[in-house]
Amino acid sequence: MDTPAQPAAPVSATPVPDSRGLNLFRADPYAAPLARRYLPAALHAHLLPHLDRLGELAGGRMDELAATADKHPPTLSVRSRAGADESRVDKHPAYVELERLAYSEFGLAALSHRGGVLGWPEPMPAAAKYALSHLFVQAEFGLCCPVSMTDSLARTLRKFGDPALVERVLPQVTSQDFDTLRQGAMFMTEQGAGSDVSATEVTAQRQEDGTWRVSGDKWFCSNPDAGFAMVLARSEAEPGLKGVSLFLLPRDLEDGTHNRYRILRLKDKLGTRSMASGEIRLEGATAWLVGERGKGFKHMADMINNSRLSNGMRAAGLMRRAVTEAVYVSQHRRAFGKRLIDMPLMQRQLVKMTVWAEQARSVMFQTARALADADQGGGDPALARILTPLIKFRACRDARKVTGDAMEVRGGCGYIEEWTEPRLVRDAHLGSIWEGTSNIVALDVLRAIKKEGSLPALRRHIDHLLADGLPCPPELADTQARALEQTYALAEHAAQGDRAELARQAAALLYHAVSMAALRWEAAGDGLASRALLADQVLQHRLAPRDPYAIAADESAACRGILQYAL
């Protein structure tokens, strides 16, 4: 099935462009051909109608639901009217309808783990999950956190959990029956143990029946009323990370009673307001050990890697929505007798936004493939190990800029909560905090290079992408070769020399290098040749050194070439 050309959304009788009702899949010129590039042909053909339907929902009904849910955050009922503790989170019906779409209709948390989702007989590859989720998040960001945690919990449980526990829990967290589904969460953060997991104070005591009792406070728990949560707790007398283990915490016990923990309050957040995040007090709550005692951080890191990729995906999706809105506004808004999109400075701004958004999407697909290959034993774990912090570091920071630029393109209306841009801006800021702040993940890139030998794996991967992609233009070939060598040299120096102050610089350069190579590889696919122009932009503006006083070359032709495809 070929994706039909996207008709322009009806233009309002007022001069204020309103894209509500735009099919976000069809409005995205790269969505269908990238799905073709990364998916097996049969699965691509099967998913196209589902992607098209999701695009229609995302630009219409889901967008309306997300705006409503954002304005009506969940509330907490601490006690029932009879005085019994209940810790019940009440969600707005708009959010619940979005949950049904994500978990039940599209099966976003299940499709990687079992067959039958969306009519496909087998578990789908990671690229399918992220193609769908990248589209879903363009309408609703907050819900994609619980969806990601549910998916990641299932993945980590399958890898490290006792087979009997997996058999009991996995069907519940991968169900598409909304009434029997048990969503997932992870309770890791404490007041004194955010990024520093070695400072974990929550304790776990083993019981005679083999279960554990977990006690203490967790400070930031998203989706706090989830059916199951992965929890880090100190199970051993040893200090630091060696004493921390990973546990699976059920919300309800087998007799139907609520487990012994309470939600103390919900957080009043800047963004992701539709989704509940709370503080939890564990009061001897029953839990099951996952994996080996004292290896909790190692096992939890596996879940965090998946969550970091999900953070990158969400950042990429936010940027794509921001670009779509900015392009639409600039096409339909006139000033000084011209359309905004015909003005050279606006063209340059739109191209920069597009480059940042598409870098993130390319690295998203590359990281998803690397993680899947490593899980299946056919890839290099060192490659996945470095790609996950790279996308988390750079894409999440770029999302703050791109969403802000989209607000500026819309102008004064972009600052008004009736429109999409304020929500995009507020949500974008969370990506740089979840699963490690920018400094933490940049340092993790250096750790992957020094302790796990990830740089040679990344270099081999970049060489492979470049060899199989559209060649670099001859006039830029020397610049590209030199930029790559300098990037590798700086990253190696920063890692081996323990130059922590260079971590952000090194991580940014490596991200640009792999995204440029991925864009060139994608450009060899049907309908994707213009991504080579984006790769050129990455090389010239994000990798190659620039003189701030030089008069830049005229790039109007390149800008028009990129925007012509985007339109």
C-alpha cells in the first residue's frame, strides 16, 4: 500500500493557521519511506494502514484528548469515605481513552513480546514499535512513559526473572484486554539517591516463604498505581551498589488486598501533566527478587537502557510534531505580502529544526536495531551500550530547542495554552532529566568507551553505514573524513584521560557522527534521497569547524531542496 498524498487541512477563514485534523503520518514526508527502509517488506505493507489510522487519530481525536488530559491532571484519593486507606489515582476520562488506544488498540507495550498484536502473528521487531510510538507521542507525550515502562518491565523480567514468575506476570503486562492489563512502572529514585543509585536506602528483608518485604520511601515514581513495578532496594549488608537488588512489586496481593505501600502525594509537574507521578512509602510491601542478589543495578541498567532509548524516541517525536506545526504555519501564514515559508531566514530556521528532528529519528532506529541485535546474540553489545546514552544525551536537549522554535514560528499564539506548542515545550524539558541528566549520560558515554570498548564498535558501525549509503559529495569528502577522525580522537582522549569536562563535547560529536552516517545510509532507500542533504547539513554545521566571523556560503538552494521534499 502506497501512502496517499496528504491533502492540505482546511484553512481557517481567519489568518491564524490551525492544523487540527491533519493526518500526522501523511504530513510527515519521511514516515512511510523510513518504515519501508527499516522493516521487512511484508510487515511494512501490513503496518501501513495502522500507521495511517494512527496518524489520523494523532492529528485529530488524540490531539483533542491530550489537550484535555493536560488541563485535567490525575488526582489522588488517600482514603475512602469510610476512612480506609486506598491510594487511588483518579484519571480523567480523556487520559483513559488514550490509554485504551495505546495498550489495547495499538498494543504498544505488547507487540515486542508476543504475536497477535495488530493482526501480526509474531512479536514485531523493535523498529515497528518505535515507528508506531514515534507517531503516538506526537499527540500524547505523558502516557508514553507508562507505555515504555510496561514494555521495559516485560523485557527485563523475561531476561532476569524466575521462569515461574515470568509465566505468571508476563501475560498480565502484555495483555490487550484493558480490564485485565496490569501496567508497569519502576520505583528507583529516592531523595538522596537519584542518579547515585549506590546511596539507595530502601531496604528488603527475605521471608521464609521466599518473598521479600520492602520498606522505605521512593521520591519520584511515575505511574504510581501500576499493577507491577520494578524496585531497587538494599538487600545485603554491603555498602554501595553491591548491596542493592532488583525486585518486582505487585500492587495487589493474591488475596485481592492492596500491597503494603501508600502513595503519599502526586507531583505538580511542569510537563507530562496528564500522567501521574507520586511519592511512595513502602511499609513492608511484598516483592519478588528479580535476578541475582546484589546485582540489582546491573539488572536495572538493562531496563534503564530501554527507557533511555524510549526517551530519545519521545524527543524525536516531539521534534517531528514541532516541525510539522512550524511548516504548516509557515505555509499558511502571510506577512509583508509573502508566505512565511518563502522568506529566506524562515527557510533556514525550518531546515535547522528538520535536521535536529531527523537526526534523532535516525539514531532512534539505529539504537533500536542495535539493542535488538544484542538481545538476540547477533550484534555487538558494545554498540548498543554507547548508542543508548548518546541518543538520550543529545536528542533530549535538541527537543527543547526545536519545540521552542516551533512556538516562535507560530508567534504570539504559540505562547497560548489553547495551542499545541506550550505543551510540547513543557514536555520536552523532562527528557533531559528522566533516566539520568545530561551530565550523567554524557559521562556514561565516556564510561562505555573506557570500560567496555564501545568506540571501536561505533566506528565500525559508522563505516558500515557510510559504505552502504549514498556517497558523500566529492567536495565534502575530505571534510567528512577529517571530522570523523577528529571526533574519534577527541572521544578517546576524553575517556582514557579521565577528562570528564570533555564528556558533553565528545558525546555530542559522536551523536552527530552516527546520525550523519545513518542519514546517508537511509538516503540509499526508496524515496529517501533527500536525507543525504540532511547529512550534509549535519557535517557542515554540527561536525566541521566553523569561523564565527566568516561570511557563510549561500545555502538557499540546499534549504529549498530540503523544504521542497518536506512539503
